[in-house]
Amino acid sequence: MTHDEITRRSIRDEVVVSEEQLAELDLETCLRHLRSEPVGRIAVIHDGYPVVLPVNYRFVEAGGITWVALRTRPGNVIAEGSPNVAFEIDGIDSSHRRGWSVLVRGTLLPVDPDAAAFRDRFDADPWLVSERDAWLVIEPFAISGRELHQPEQEWAFHIRSYL
């Protein structure tokens, strides 16, 4: 095989210099990520099919209980979907091919919009404010996370750096 064939093949097949590592995140790391992000995705079942939508949220911790709180429009897909939901946040560093993901699985529950103590203390600040009067919380039954990272490279340069 010629040098040009090897180069073309390396680019086409994206030669992997080292093996990726996938590690589970401990609960405290998952909670730290949930506390720090403003946007996630909620997965609900609506009309028998899964729907995944981005949402603003607030991670709520009070009296030993944790929730993911969000506001949405009354009667929309999220508010009318199945109470069994999944919620995910993640962080990606594409230049270094690493990242993390946290998954919350739980039950979606409505909150009384007149519960002023809840609203004032745990206001999930939506980016779209108009008609966001449905208050919902996800009561988790499982919180898990994973992190993808590559081990240290033996050689600091990749073959693509020279092309």
C-alpha cells in the first residue's frame, strides 16, 4: 500500500489513535452537573410515541428531596404526555472527543400554579415567558451519568495534523 493510499484510508476511516473510555459518574457528580446547567431535554410519550424537547429547568433540592422543575404552556405535549419521563443534560468537548451525560428518570407531576412558596423559591426561569403557566416537576426514581474520555495519547500529534 502506498503512502497516499494509507493517508486516504486514514482520513476516510478516521483512524483511532487510542481506545475511548466510558465511565459511570457518581451521584454527587451527577447532582453537580444538574445544579449547573440551565437547559436540558425532556422525553415524554405522547400519542403512543416518544417526543424529546429542549426545556429550561431548575434543579430543586429541599428537605432531602430532589426535583427537576420546569414551566411550560398548559395543554402542550409535555403537560399532556405520559407521566413516565426521562430528562437529560450533557456537556460536549468535540475538539477533545470527550463529554458527559446525566440522565434523570422519573414521574412528571403538575404543581399547583398558586403555590406561591414553590414559585417564589424555585422559579424555573423559561427563556420564552409568554403563557408558561404550567408548573411541572420530575420526581426522580433514578439519576445516573456517564463520561466519555480518551486516555492520554502517547504521541501528541495525529496523522491528520500533517495533511
